[in-house]
Amino acid sequence: MKTVLEPFRIKAVEPFRITTVDERQHHLTAAHHNLFLLRAEDVMIDLLTDSGTGAMSAQQWAAIMTGDESYAGCKSFFELEAVVRELTGYRHVFPVHQGRAAERILFNVMVTPGQSVPNNAHFDTTRANIEYLGAAAVDFVAPQAKDLRTLAPWKGDLDVVALERWLAAQPKGSVPLGVLTITNNRVGGQPVSMQNLRAVADLYHRYGLPFFLDAARFAENAWWIHRLDPEWQQVPLPKVARAMFDLADGCMISAKKDGLVNIGGLLCVNDDAVAQKVRNLLILTEGFPTYGGLAGRDLAALAQGLREVLDPDYLHYREASAQYLASHLDQLGVPVVRPFGLHAVYVDARAMLPHIPPTRLPGQALACELYVQGGVRSVEIGTLMFGHDDPKTGLPVVADNDLVRLCLPRRVYTQSHIDWVIETFAEVHGRRHDLRGLEITQQAPFLRAFTAHMRPVAETAPVGDLVQRG
């Protein structure tokens, strides 16, 4: 049998309104060409993010009814703590309301202005939380990730050679910790190999640095290791995940991804002194440590989600869903990032729209057109999200790539929904040369992609010299 079955049945449905092209053009203009500023009710197929947008299982909804809403010492926390300790092995487990709260707390207790934090590739909120403290977020993307179309494996890896050279040149005390993101969202949702995890852990520890995983999609990374690495193909997925966590000293998790919940996060550490600092700041900003800004029902749903997420049938279906979308786009001639990911499919907008220079935001232009054409909301991962103006020269700094990410919410859309996305792309790809770029008219100093205002521009020539991010 070639068909990969969804390992679930649909028990409840959420209707959405079918809109017209004219309506969507009006909504986009009113939102200043920023898809984050659209009303969700005006979106038909929402692939903006996989964060908190999944469908929970019947068992998770049942767990919600057992949630203990006691302010301190609630039963739901201790159930969650036991699940997380079995999964990760970490001694101290702190629930938080979402992943960026874990980032903010960890960096606030470990990072000071002027320091630098290395990673394979910091995503937007991680980078912003470091830079907000006056520190630097430094990326070490693997060389094989630079070619978006090659089928080279493990593009999510960290460049260990470059990192070691960099660490050797840093003044003592200037690097407070090391991070590794699994999977690597910045470079197309690509996985990190177990060999790279081991090498990164060894390097950080040789330099005396605490090692933290940014593990929002730990289950998907474990799946790729299980699928692609002969050493791990006969190993149960929970043991693969535990082997990843065992290499690090702690982790940050946005549970809205592989926790299979709509809200929640985790910060886990082994070091007692760090844990005490985390606990103090958590009480100040999130709540008592046994609820961490979440309701007891959220803790109960998260515990059940962590039990479910390493089911191989679920992850096989997840892979098949992404493969279906990516392979059909590839057949259309749409330049898709390879190998195909798991949580999302990434399109190289810079390659698809070469007439739009990076300063004119080709990724955002493509994302806007997909919405107008088919009511499909995606997200730009490129110069809008990661670009900025150089503070010394005032010239625009563009991102390494301009991608459009099509995130697949967990257990939400059927094959016909994905076929609609494919047909939308076919329409847009056929008239791609008619698309025009955008310019920013208003932006925030941090995380500008969320709230920036933009407008279309008639001309597509670059404005001024570019400062290309290396």
C-alpha cells in the first residue's frame, strides 16, 4: 500500500468562510500588506505557523477536564514534571506560557551586555531576546545548508569547524552559554544529526560552556535521526529523543509545536544554581513555579501531548503530508528548499521572483499574492524578518535567503486543503513575472515582521548599495 493514512479520525469541525479575490485584496490593503495583521476569520487556509495551531486529541481534551487549578502544588504540574523528566532526564522542570518566555528567562539569568551566544541559527524571538539584552546572537550555519536545492542531508547541523575557530578567538567570559536549535527553522526546518549533536556538545563542554537545546521540534528531529541514521533506525523514538537531551545541560521548548498544545512552554535545567535564578525570575514574571503562567488544564494537556508526539505513525503521517505538498510544488517548477522538511515546506522566493531585489522583499510579495489568489496565509522568512538597517552606514542589510514558509498545523488540514494550496501556487507561478515588490513604511525596533506596515512599489530596482549578511 502506498497511501499513508492519517492515524486519526475527525471528531469535530471548525467552519471557515470562503472569500473572494476582491475581498482578500481589500483585507490585505487594510492590513498594510502584513499577513500577521489580517483577521484570522478572513483567512481560508492558514499556514502562517505551526505554533499553537494544531488540533488536540480526544485524550488531551479529556485531560483538560482533570486539570488541577490549585495555585500552588497542583497535581497537573507533578504529572507534567514526571513526563518531562522521563523524556529529557533534566532535574529542574519549569512550565512557562510559551517558548519566548523560556528564552527571556534563561537569557536574563545567564547573559549580560556585550556577550555573545552561538547557535546553528537563531530564529526570530531567540535572536531578539538576546539582542534586547545588548548581547550578540551568532549563527554557525552548516556549509551544506547554503545550497537550498541540493539533497545533502543534515542541513540543520552547526558548523563545528567555524564555531571552534570562533570560540578560540573570544575573550574569556564573553560567551555565557551555547545553543543548538533542533530542527533548524531558519534554514528550512532541516534536522540536526546525532553526530553533530555530539560534536557540538563536546565542543561547548571543552570550553566550559553550558549547552542548551532550543527543542521546540525535538520529536521531528528525533524522527529524522531514526529514519536516516543507520545507528538509530532500530531504536524506539523515545530513546532517540532522550539521547539528544542527554547531550545537553538543559533545554527551551515552545510546547506549542511538538507539545501538541495551543499554549505552553518549558524551561529545563540541570544546574541547581541556574535553576534557583530561573525560579526567582519565573515567580516575578510568569507565576508560581508549579503553574508558570498556565492553567492546570494546560499542564494536563501538555503532559498528554508529550506522550503522543513520539508515536511513529503520527510522525510518518506528518512526513507524508509535507512530502505531498513539496513534491507537487516541485513538479510545478516552484523552487522548493530540499530536502523537504517535516513541519513546513519552504519556497525560495528570491529564486522564484528574481526580478524583485531583496530590498523589495520578494518573500513578502509572494506571500501576499498567495493570500490574494487563494486565501492562503503563509509567512516570510527572509529580509523582512531578519533584515535591518546597518547602524553605522544606514544601508539595508538583507537576509541570506528570502523564503516563504508554508507551515503545516498538526492534525488540522486534509488532502483537499493541501490540493487547494497547490492550485493556488500554480496560478501564482504562472504569472510570477507580474509580481512587484514592497517597501516598509513603518517598523518596530525588534521583531519588525510582526507589525511592520508595507506598500507595493512600481519599480523593482535596488535602492542604494546592499550590505549582504554573511
